[in-house]
Amino acid sequence: MRAIVFLALLIAASLTAQTQTASSKDLSGYWNLPYTPNMAMNNEATVPYTAAGREAYLNHDAKDDPTSLCLYPGVPRIMGSPYPMQIIQTPEYVVMAFEYMRLWRVIPTDHRAHPANLQPTFMGDSTGWWEGDTFVIDTVGLMGEGKTWLDTAGHQHSEKLHVVERLRRTAPDTIVLNFTVDDPVMYAKPWELERALKPLKQAPGLPMLLEYACTENNRDVQHLISTKPALAPPPAAPAK
């Protein structure tokens, strides 16, 4: 009898372990992204700039933020936006549907190679795979030359940018996001940051993801404030 009870407990423990493993590989749901306006977390001394990277950061102007023109934020910036997202998961794909700009990322899970002769785009090309209970995303082919920034603070990157993201569900209410920025033009060594995603709570009477419209006809551009006033054109003389 004791042997039967022990066997039953062993089977139950095995099933529980399998369930926990499957659950840890389940990223699906609605998640609040951890708003990260500054990858340096306001500590510039930690940024491993190259000379070109430091110059690009010091010379950027906040009013030139590409997202103010409704251009897509790129990677990893989209993952630090102050808007929620939904993750939809199948064995073949992990889909991220963002409230911000109604963007999406469709990431294959088969570790396929990036296309040859890849042309740079705002969001680049992403491919993914599982390493145990961690989903790894490899992204290349991102536009440089100021077309996308790493963050709102204005850290720049080149078209050599290579981003590796690692997502791991450490608890029912937590996904840990670790991402590494590798850009030898702008940074002397890979630059890493870790943040946590938390579940989105639905507001009564509203959908989980709200409509977000941002078009090229942005009429508020003239109200953006320059952080380089010395370089700004002088104000027009008053009409006589």
C-alpha cells in the first residue's frame, strides 16, 4: 500500500514539474512594459562609449527624436516604451502586439538565419529560439544614422547594431527581460540592461490595448523644445 502511495506521489510530482516547466515557457498575456527613457538609468559614467558614440550622444537634440515624427522606435526602444503589449504564443512564433503605434513583432522560434543582404528597417529582422525556459531574440538590420534611437535620452546607434533579448517567466506575474546592445561603432563593449514586465490590469469599460494613432501629419512638431538652443535659428523679428 505504501509503495502505491509513494508511486502516486512520484507521478504527481512529475506532472507538477512538467506543468511548471510548461508554464515557465508560456509568455502569453497582456504585459506592462517597463518604461525606460534612459538606458543609462541617469548614470552616464556607466555607458561604454566609443569616441564616436560619445560625440553622437552629446550632439543629439531632443527635438529631433524620430518618434516625434511618428517613425517607429526600433529595437530595443520599443521594449522600453510606456505602453502595454500582448504576447501571443504558438510553437512556431512569438507575436508581440504593442499598443504603441499599433506595432507588432512576429518572431519565429526555430532559430532560422537572418536573410542574406538584409536591408535595414526601423524594426530590423528578428529570429528567436528557446534555451531551456528562456526565449532568446536576435535582431539585426536596424536603421542607423539617427533614424532610430536606443532610448528617449538620445543614445545613438549605427547600422552595425545587434540586439539580443532574453525573456524568462520567473513567476506567474513576472517576465524578466534582459537585453544586450552590441554596436562596435558607438560602444566599446556590449551594453546590457535588465528590466521586469508585470501583468496589465484592465481598466473597467476599456479594451486591454487602446487605439493609438500616430501619423506623418503630426501637427505638434513646432512645439518641440530644442536642447541645443545655441544651434536653433534666431526668433523671427516682430512684424512692423
